[in-house]
Amino acid sequence: MATYILLVSFTEQGLRTVKDTTKRAEVFREMSKQFGVTVKDIYWTLGRYDLVITVDAPDAATITAAGLTLGMAGNVRTQTLTAFSAAEMGGILDKVR
């Protein structure tokens, strides 16, 4: 499983219904399971992004499908980052020439 970080911003629609954001987060957590994605953490944040979500997913195509499904509801826009642990980064650095 690979780790991904989703940087999430509310749309205007999402802001209008912001009081439902924790309920929507739980729906996303459950929906993700259908894709084989495990939601590790969901944080509401101050600053450029409104939420930061960490997930484990089998591959980039799978997290992309889950992210697009989330976006289809119209409440948020996402940016997805691939994340590496220290051990994974060590393996990557071993390949650097």
C-alpha cells in the first residue's frame, strides 16, 4: 500500500453546508473502503487548505478514482500528494546515482 496526502479545499457549495463537514468526512471514510482505500487521518486546518487527509491506497489509479468520486459531490476540490516514510525514502535514495 502507498501513502497519499489529500489537500482539500471547500467549494462555495461546501462552505454553504459546512456544518455537515464532519458527517461528509465519515461518508468519505466509508466510501473509501469500497475502493480498497484506508483513511488514516482527517484534519481540519487553518490556512490555504481546509482539510488534510492521509490515506493508504493500493496505487495512484485507485486514489485518483476515490478522489474524483469525492469531488463529484461538489463540496470540495482536492490535490493529491504521494508520501514516503523514512524507510521508503531510504530505498529511493539507495537508487540515486
